[in-house]
Amino acid sequence: MLICSIIKNCRSFSTGAKLLRPIGNVHQSSDVNIFDLFSTKRLQKERAARRQDVETYDYLKEEIGFRLSDRLFDIKKELKNAVDLGGGRGYVSKNILAETVENLKIYDISETMLEQATGTPGVNIDKQLLTSEYLDLPENSQDVVISNLTLHWVNDLPGMFRSINSCLRPDGVLLASLFGGETLYELRSALHLAEQERMGGLAPHISPFTQIRDIGGLLNSSGFTMLTIDTDEMVIGYPTMFELLHDLKGMGESNAAFNRPLTLSREVLLSASAIYQEMYKKTNPETKEEGVHATFQIIYLVGWKPHESQQQPAERGSANVSLKDLGKIITEGRSNKKPENV
């Protein structure tokens, strides 16, 4: 997602991980290619999963995964087959109970993360390495698809939505979370100002995110109905900008765009850190220690595959009351109301 994976002359970002080769045969969309999903992003996630302190960097995905899976309990219907798309280290699957889902397929591009993913007793887990940008499952075979902080890396998001819609049964549901356009705006601003000052130009160090205003149209055009879309913001404090960059790398959320610059000079980094500290200073109310804050905008979305049992809008022109007369009707109703006996 987020910051260049190779930082020039900055030892604090070294993890000592060896170079890994891409795993499996992959298919990347030829129409829209923004992210190097099956090479760079897979490598980043493999390195993150093989760290000895990998649990240290799970705090964000663990929290969002818990909030997303909690919404699954609001669905009052039998969900036999489910898919966890981009399951990672089990941020969602560890919260899904056998009383809710019987069979769960976990997909991810990282083989090591799949090995580390766990479920709950009673749920039949099937782990699959994701080798395509589209969910290749039989039509009308799944009751629910749930995806936690994964879809912001997909090149062809409409195509992914259509493939999810195809595999869902009628009245099946998609539950997902992804990073929104306001994510890390502080880091983006600091890097832009620093690079403009030191280098006289800008480079895309932070990958692009989907805007919330576009999500509804994409879901509708992909065949989903009864949409629910909302946003949440998580503001997390760090001692300096460098701890933020270190954590993003530990999460496997470094920039994977094809047009990302492969180096970032020490001079620009130090300048960006100073700008970040000046513009986005934050004081811990308990310890009084000063640091910086980073904002993560989370978009939650719910979309249903159409079914005849779902509520349908009335036919156009079938209303017998005009909205312009609504105030008059309410006033008349109040005047005709008989007082209650005391």
C-alpha cells in the first residue's frame, strides 16, 4: 500500500529477510495494472509473515478483522459455505464460529500467511493459494464472502466484484473492509512537501486508494443490491514517522504500485520526519510524551445478491401522495388526534 519497500541509506528498515521467489502460476489483469500483486506484494507479505515478531504488527488488521466479523453475527440466516478472501494470518477466520458458518475457504496470495491462519473448533477450514485476481468458484456456491483489508490491492475491482457476485447464491452477501482515500494523508503530505523542497518534484510513494463515493457505483454495476456503506477512522500514535514506516513494512503494507520509485534518499526522509513532527504533533494525555499520529480510513461495505424474497421498491408512479403535501398531512393528523383521558 504505502511506502517504498526499499529505503536508501536507512538501516532501521532492514529486516534481514532473504529474497523469495513468487509462488505458483498467476494471472494478472491485462486491462488495469496499477499494483504488482503477485510479485512485489506477495514478496512483501511473505517477508512480513516470516518475521519472528510478526504478531507485533497485527494490531490494525486484528482490530478491523474483529469488527468486520462481528457484522456477520447480524445476519439472521443459515450460512453454510463462506469464503475469507485475503485471509492473511486468520484475522477474520479466528472470529467465525461454527454456529454461524459450517465450511470456510481461506484465500491469500501468501503461502506462509495461509499456513499461519487458524480457525475456531467445528468450522471446516480449506486453505487455498490465490493465483488470480478473480475469485474462481462455481456459480451460486457460496452463502457469504468476507474480505478484510485486501480489496485495496486489487487492480480490477469491478471484475473482482463481478466474480464474487457470480459465486454467491441468490440472497448471498458480501462483507468487506478496505482502506479509503484519507488513509495516511499525514504521511503523504509530509513526503510531498519534503520531496518538493529537496528534489524539486514529487513521486508516488503512497499507493492510491478507492474513494468512498465510488464504491456504491462499483457494487451496483457488479450486480449487488441493498448496499450498506460506511466509514470509520482509526488514529494511531507513534513516537516518530520512522516507527510508522517500520510498522507498515511489518504489516506487509508497503507500496506495491508499478510506478513506485525504488529509492528514497536519507535527506528526504529526515526532512519528511521533521515536517511530520511539526504538522501532526500529538501528545499522549497520560504520559505527556510527544509523538505523531497516523489516520487510517476504513471503508466497510455490505452488498447482497438479488433474490425474489428481498424487499423491492414500488413501481414508479404508484404513489398516491405527493411529498410536497407531507407537511399538510402531518399537521392535519395532529389536529384530528383526540386528547387522551387523564
